[in-house]
Amino acid sequence: MAEIFEHRYGTRIDVVPYGVEDAGYEGTETLERLGTAIKLGLLEPGSRLPAERELCGRLGIARSTLRQALTALVQSGHLRAVRGRGGGTFVVESPPRAPDPSVEVLAGWRDALTRARGA
């Protein structure tokens, strides 16, 4: 699990995932890193995330930043928060399906493919 948190992805996407539009740079980056770890299966379905303090140490972020990202992932249906004894934050067994790309996004991909073929 530590590898995903130590690795920086070179590509950035234009749209902030999971419906969070203004999480601030650190919050957005943390959200993307955790979301990517879930999508890649590095955080397995049903698995419990480490304690907040440990995650903050691994990610090198403040607790408030982590909580912001975790809240967004819980609200989007990618994580499940359980309170009380035996509680914690868990990766859901079956994450929500990603929305289909918009007409504008599809048109952009089509234009990019057309330019790539013509080059």
C-alpha cells in the first residue's frame, strides 16, 4: 500500500473526481491519490484503511486534509465509515460506476485522435 502514496503520477486530469470542485490543491491531490489506489486495487474492496494518523504520516499531509478527502470518498460511495468498536474507514465492496463521458469529452477525444492520425 505504501507504494501508491510514495509515487507521484505525472499526468493530471482536468476534472476533479468524485464531485469535489474546490477541495484546495492538497485536498484534491489527496483525493486523487486515494481514489487511484482504490481504482487500481491497491486498496482492496472490503479492506480497512490505516488509522488517520498513520495515513497522514504516509501521505505527508495534515489531518484536516485527509479528513476532507475521506469525506468526499465516503459521500461518493467509494469508502464506508463505521463508528464504534471495530469501526474505521473501509473500501466498499462494489464502488459506484463512473458516469459516462459527456458529449464534450467524447468530441475532445475524437478531435485528439483525428489530429494524432493526421500528424
